[in-house]
Amino acid sequence: MSELPALRDAQPRVFWLDDPAAPRPTDALVGAQRADLAVVGGGYTGLWTALRAKERYPHLDIVVLEASTCGNAASGRNGGFCDASLTHGFGNGRARWPDELETLERLGAENLDAIGATITKYGIDCGWERTGELTVATAPHELATLAEEAKARQALAHDVKLLDATEVRAEVDSPTYLGALADYTGTALIEPAKLTWGLRQACLDLGVRIHEFSPVTGLSGNSLRTATGSVRADRIALATNAFPSLLKRLRLYTVPVYDLVLMTEPLSPEQLAAIGWQHRQGIGDASNLFHYYRLTRDNRILWGGYLPLYYFGSRIDPSLEQRDSIHEMLARHFFATFPQLEGLRFTHRWGGVIDTSTRFCAFFGTASAGRVAYALGYTGLGVAATRFGADVMLDLLYAEQTERTELQLVRDRPLPFPPEPIRAAGIHLTRWSMAHADSHAGHRNLWLRTLDRLGLGFDF
């Protein structure tokens, strides 16, 4: 039990999944089955792939295999920021694909609009709010970075504005805010698990077969094996996020990084008035090690991020979802940001694993002579980008030449991570260097400058 009074009653459960509205699991796969398309993974990427396949090719017979329940992993645990960016932010896209940045930004905006349209079409009750987002500066050196980004984005006709301290505190009142970049249209907020469950139901209604509690233990040619059955499919889409890929050659291209989260009790009208936040924007810090936070439908505050945690050997284990020292640090940071909320309590504390790649956004490809496709490496900003990734996989599986498949973003792959122990040492050194830069006016040390030159400058 935490020594902090605010955390004493916090349940070690995921707020979004701790919901009596959660659907009953479907039956596990039993026996041998056939399908036109088999999808491995029942999170956002897998469910978007099944749904988009039914929308694009209604005749297909599709099966989804999920190791646990749909949305139990990253898709049901994240902050619910549905960001238009396909490249983990404008800066990363401009640095890596400057020649196609305008196209990437347009496709990202169209993708976000399409998600909203899908939610309406299928009647998905997931708290969709097109709120926009504030990126707040809490250190003087961050103001110049935000000003430069605002100028570059305005040149591409983005609906953004640079706010000074008075303007941002009129939006959301924190004594830590020195300014902000306001993006008015590029972010929506959703309730993560409910979006997953809504996509799941839409797939079922269209005739997709979904088998939960059916972990795939092997891939051989066009056959998938589980402990109790098998599926032989003409084409296979792999959507396993941070978990080890069935294609062993991909396992060095991502690492699992844990992100820890808190959820408060609902704010009273007086507490909400004390901080403002009338427009309910999502908020993120401009620092390297950043917090992200947002309001829920019932005016709780989700507060997460700041310290990414990597464990030697790319270890994934449920025990790593709780860590008292990190949750307590997050709570202290929360009250430093909103001292006027002193006395507020947290009701839930949890963690989840992110599939981080060295280019900080998703990558794509095929195997088995084009019969198997994959999309992974979203690096924590995949709520919206997973729909784009699903369409890319379908383009590749069905040999469709589209605007997406012409992108360098789609044709390139990131550099792999090195093997252990170099991998762990490099990740921990990078995290330390990022924290050092945050506390030294943004100065990037030799290690970070070297990573920048190699195209590996981390952005967790």
C-alpha cells in the first residue's frame, strides 16, 4: 500500500477495463478451420484490419484470433488520445520524411475523420470528443521549440496557435505552464476499451469470427496453430503489438516499454472550476520525458507517462504493471501541476506495454511471398494510426497499388535494436540523457547527438 494518502485506495486495475459493460468473451478456437483472411491479435490493429477487410472486400471469410480478450492489452489501457499524426508527431515526420510530409499530414487527417465516421456509422459509444490538444511548455527552452513547430505547421495550414502563459492558463490553470501550442482539430479523445469493444461488435455483426483466449503458438506457411485448434488461411495479418512476433526476424525491430498511469476520482464542480479546462482538450508536456493527461466523461483526470520502463531481455510480465515508486512519483507530479486539487484521490493505477521502434512510428511489410503482412512499432501513438496500418496491410496482402503503398514511410523499415546487453544499456543511457536534457535547457549530450545523426533520437 502506498504511503501517499491520495493513492491509498487506488485499485491495481485498468479503469477502462474495470467496466460491467465489458462483453462476454467469445469461444476459444477448437478444431481445424479455414478462412480467406486470418488476423492474429484482437486489439486496434487486428480489429481495424478485420473491419476494413469486410468493408473493402465483403465476400471475405475472416477469423480473428486473440490470446486473451479483445482490448485487454495496449488497446484497452492507453490514454485515449486519438491523434491524426501517422508519424508520432509532426516533428518526427518532418525529420524523417520531409519530402512526403504534406501527404502524410493529409492522410493522417483523413484517417482521423474516417475514424469519427466509423464510430457514427456503427453506433460505437466510446466517448468520441474532437477536443484538440495542448502541448504545454513547463520550461523556458521549450517555448522556442513550440514556436518553431507552430510556424512550420501553420505553413501547412494546420489549425494551430501559439499561446502565451496568460492564454494557456485561461484554458487550463496550472502554475507550471509558461505557454502552449494549441492544436484545435488534430486530436480526438476516446474511451479506449469501449472503442475496442465497439469495433469488435461491428466485426461480429458483419460476420467476422472472433476467437478469444486462443493464443497462436505457431505460424507455418499459411497455417496458424493454437493449443486447441488451427486455421488455414489464404492470407494472414499479424497484429501482435509489443508481444513477440510470430516472424522471428522481426523481434529485434521493437522493444516493449512499460508506461504507468493513474486515474483520479471524479472532480467536483468546484474542483473543475479551480482548474478551468472548459474545452476538455487533451494535454501533453513539451519535455522529452512527458506527462499526458485528459478528462473523462465523468470528469476524472487520467494522468500518465513521464518515465518509460524497459526490462532486460524485453521482459513482459503482468507484475510489471504495478510499481509503487513510479505511481507515487506520478502522483507527486500531478499535484505539482494542479496544487489546487490537493486532497483529490486516485481510484485506479495500472500499466501497459508499448511496442517501441527506432523510428518511433509504425512500420509495415510482408513475408511468405506476400501472403503474410504485419504492422507494428506504433510507439505509444497508435490509437488512430492503427486504422491506417490496417489499410496498409490489406493493400499489401491484396496487391493493391495505392497512395499509401507509394509512401517511403510504408516502404522503409527502421533499424533493429541491438541484442542484449547492449540493448538495455543503450535504452537506459538514452532515457538518462533525455532527462538530463530536460533539466539542462534542452541541451542534448554527445550520446543524443550521436543518435540524432543515426536517425535514432528517441521520443518515448
